[in-house]
Amino acid sequence: MSSETIKSATAADEAAVLGVITMAFSTDPVARWIYPNPREYLAHFPSFVLAIGAKAFASGSAHYAEGFAGATLWLPPGVSPDEERPVAMIRETVAERLQGDLFKILEQVGAAHPEEPHWYLWAIGTDPTRQSRGYGSALLRHALASCDRDKKLAYLESSNPRNLSLYLRHGFELIGTIQAGSSPPVFPMLRKPR
């Protein structure tokens, strides 16, 4: 899989990008802790992804692999997610018993972000039927080339321990573990430009 097959997603591609990310996260420990009921997951998870990552489409930093085999939502330096929309979604769609722990996680996530300008990988996912074919690596290489060219940090939180090796192969370093109450762990990771 080459980076030439990676394309920028526009607003017209939003549904397809959200679809592949939703499929990719269907077995993600944190996503399914938030929405354990399959019906609720399918009803709310795409909106949750968009609540935090919508600015990636407007910034030209949403990407997809050929045929929507995989997709990423990056927020560029200086672009922060909308804070009110995800909070409102959590209050409206997440079980009340989980909300306190989820807000504690989000607080820790906010504190883990680097203070200096950085690219933030909010979401990356590959269609489960097309995993292990290099799409995730190609999507990462595509965006990380810009980070290296512009000498900017890249930052992410991995919500699935199975994905840590992918990020480590691409130069990310584990900088801690975030967890609250009954939640699965979340792993903040940082990559310095090369």
C-alpha cells in the first residue's frame, strides 16, 4: 500500500469516513465501554467521532485509503476540537453510571496533550475485512510526512492495546496510561518529527 492511494476527504466523503471508522472501532475496548449496546453504538458512535473530529474535514486533514478501506481524522496544530458538543453528547447518549469516569478520562486526555503545537490523530481505523494489508501504515505515513516536513509533533491516544505496536513502528512513544473507574486503559503517545 503506497501513500499515493491516500486521498483527502471532503464533506461529501464524511459518511463514508465515519462508516469505516465506526466499523473499525466496533471491537475497540473504550468505544464499546462507552456504548456497550450494539444498537446504541451504531446510533451514537459516528456522531461522537464527528463531535470531536469534524474540524478535520474543514482543515483538509481527514484522509482515506483507496475504496474507504481505512480513514484518519487529524486535527492540525492550532485546531482544537469543539469542547461543548462532545460533552452534550456524553450527557445525552452515555449511560449515567459511566459519565463520571468518562469525564475523568477526558480531563486526563486534555492534560496529556503537548503544550507545543502538534498534529492530533483523533481517529484512525481500517475496515475489519481489510485489516493487516498496510492501510493503517499508509495512512500514518501520509500524515507523518507532513509532521516531519513541518517539524511538528504528532500526538494520539490509543484506546486499543492491540494497536500500540503499529504506532511504535511509526515512531510514537508511549508517554503514560489513562484510566478512571471501570474504564479500559487509554494510552497517550507522542512522536517527535524526524
